[in-house]
Amino acid sequence: MIIKSMELKNFRNYEDLKISFDEGTNILFGDNAQGKTNILEAVYMSGTSRSHKGSKDKEMIRFGEQEAHIRTIVVKKEKEYQIDMHLKNSRSKGIAINRVPIRKASELFGILNMVFFSPEDLNIIKNGPAERRKFLDAELCQLDKIYLADLTTYNKLLNQRNKLLKDMVFRPELGDTLPIWDMQLVDAGKKIIQRRRKFIQELNEIVHEIHYKISGGKEELLLSYEPNIDDSFFEDELYRRKERDLKLCQTSVGPHRDDLKFSIQGVDIRKFGSQGQQRTSALSLKLSEIELVRQSIHETPILLLDDVLSELDSNRQNYLLNSIHDTQTIITCTGLDEFVRNRFQINKVFEVMSGKIVEKDSMDQD
């Protein structure tokens, strides 16, 4: 799987841009705040219909404009796809695949598979549970459209149930409808718990081996799924906590409170691991994503590295760079020193300056 080219019109700080990528390693370098990450954001949008930053559509439209356009050409299993996305100030975005408009953004998932790695991802282990749930959902939604549908349903039901709990404070008679929402919430929630459990089992086999190699055979990493409630007890516990939920005006039990545990030699590194262990484990997790996607769809996903190398020591840099030789990769950085130092093959180099991109001579450091 590769991205052949991308066109941007009035997206972020780009007025009109056309860029063609190599199927190997592409470097975007330049000073901070010039627009490097905006390119990766546009790629991520093309695969998921949303920003990796959580930005709203109107925030990604160039200042003073009413619309923005992203066009991405993707080749997957020898078939070419054209993904067009129109972002609008006052209306929902329009998306077309091969010039045919789609009705739901979920129809986009699965065409462009990618792994996005930013400095923030290095903190996934020491940060709160929400970050780890976000990781679970982002990866599963790419790989499993049924999970995406179940998660969308669950989140809608959760919001509706929470609204009902708030409304019941002033209108207790609305409580007659609560069992209906509970039944639907439990049904969707059970499916999410079961799929997350299976996913962690699959991921564990891959991440264990990768981490063992990165740590030089010194550490064995184990991932453990920590559901807030077992699926077999979800219905009973939701009923038991009804009075508490009414007081809090929110649902206190369910997969929206799940977590993921990282252990090395039995020690929970979320709490007791060194920063080095946490960062190495985060790197192992990202590299595991690549392999898991490859096994699931029999295609190698595109790797997006947003200024990550500067955050890693030389050993972790080397392992990462040596692991992506068969993956189309788009890397942002402030300079090329780390690549020259590692004698790393570069297929295309682009300098980014104030929303303009200039292609430089490629560098092959053999």
C-alpha cells in the first residue's frame, strides 16, 4: 500500500499544493511551525475522516476561506483509489471515493491503513487510561468495520443515557425508559469488551517479541486488558449502580472506562517503570501495530513519523529506522542530521517553508 500523491487547497497553511511521494522513505524537513505536520494530518484525514489532533473541520480551513479540499491517490493491492474530501465552514464534510460520494464516513475506513507515531505517543503508558483507550479504538476501527459500528452505537447510547440521567433529576417519570437504554447499551458494550480482549491477545504475541529484541533480550513486555467490567456482569452491575448514576448524572460502569496494563517482569510500568522502559514499550507498541495490520489485511500500512526521532536515543532510533525498510514512510523532522548519522536510505526529501514545499535531491546514504 502506498500514497502516490496528494493535493491540498486551502488546507491549514497550504493555499495550493501538489506533492508526489516515493514508495520508500520520504522526509519533510524544516523549522517548526512551517506546515510539516499539516501534511501528515491531511494523510490521516484521508484514511479516517478526522484529525489526529481532534481538530474541527473549520479549524483546518485556511484563514479567510470557506472550504478546503484534500485529494489523495492511494494504490492498494494494485488498485488505485482517489479519495476526495471537502471541508466546509458551516456544513459537514463531503467525502468521495473514486469520484463517488459516500454517505457515511465509516465507508472510508480500511482503504488507507496507517500507523501514526508522534512524540505524544511516547507518553501513552504514563498518561491516563483515556489515551490507551484511544489507541485501542483507533487501531480496531481501521481493522474492523463491525467494531467501528459497535463503538459508534455505544457512544451514542452512552450520551443518550447520560442525558436521560440528567433529565430525570427534574422529571423522574422519564425513568420508565431507562431499562430500554440500558438493554441497548449492554448489548453494544459486550461486543466492544469481547473484541478488545481478542485484539490484545493478538497484539501481545507480536509486541512481546519486538520488545525483547529492542531491549537486547533483557525485558519481556506483557500487555493486559483491564476491562472496567467483565461482559458477563455488565448488565447486573449497570442495574446495581443505578442510584449512584442518578446522583452523578453519568454512567459509572462500562467499556468507556477500560484500561490497558503494561508489565515488564511482572512490574506495572505505568506506575513503577522508568522513562526509558515506558518509551521503549511505546515504541514496541507502534512497531507492533505495523505488523498486526500487515497480518490482518496482508498489506503493509503507511507509517507516519511526526518528529519522533529527536525524542529517541540512538539505539531506539536505529531499531526504528531498521524496522521500516519495506514500509512507505513519511517522516517530519527539523534537520537531516539523524539520517546522515545513521547512514539511512532516503528516497525523497522535501524542504517545508511557510506553507511551500520544495523537493530536494534524494540522499542515499549506503
